[in-house]
Amino acid sequence: MADARKTRPISWVRPALRDFEDFPAEAQSIVLTALTVVAEGGTPDIAKPMHGLGSGVFEIAVPFRGDAFRVVYALQLADDVLVIHAFQKKSTQGIKTSKRDIDLVKERLKRLKEDHR
């Protein structure tokens, strides 16, 4: 008998969920589908590692009607898929994520690591 695939729970940092709820419904649907793939052990095509934040930190990128929406999640801190940041990208630096968003992700990761000791 084949082993049943274990689906990981998805947990949200409260401010990330609030920001995510402001995304257009269609962008939310795309992100939720991608997070389901992650929870089932896969890597969606629209996810990429976020360099400089440690292994297991990924960003889901959703281009939608001329806007760019991002969701950052971490896999290495708990059994859950931890969604730590959601934002509409408004970078004036091309494809680069803003320093403010990177700093926010770093701060939330630091707090989550302290909470999961």
C-alpha cells in the first residue's frame, strides 16, 4: 500500500493575512492554489527562493492586471507552511523587492525563530 501524502498545514502571520485579504480575488485564488501545492510537498512554478534570507524562504510572485503581488513563506521553522508577508510590489527599482519589505520579512523571521525554539 502506498504511503499517504502528508499535507502540511498553512499558518499565517496575522498582518500578512490582513494584507493578503486586500489582494484582488483572482490574485488570492492564484496564491492559494500555489500554497496548496507547497502544502502537498511541491514547488509551484510561480515560487522562487528569496536569497539572503536563509534556506526554506520562498516568494510567490503573481503578476495580475499590470500589478505585482507577492507572498513570502517559510518552510524551515515548523511543520507548517508559514506565510510571513504579503504585499503589492511597488518597487521603483525594477524587479528588486524593496528594502522595507525585505527588512519586514527579516524581522518576522527573527521573531518566528525565537517563538519556535
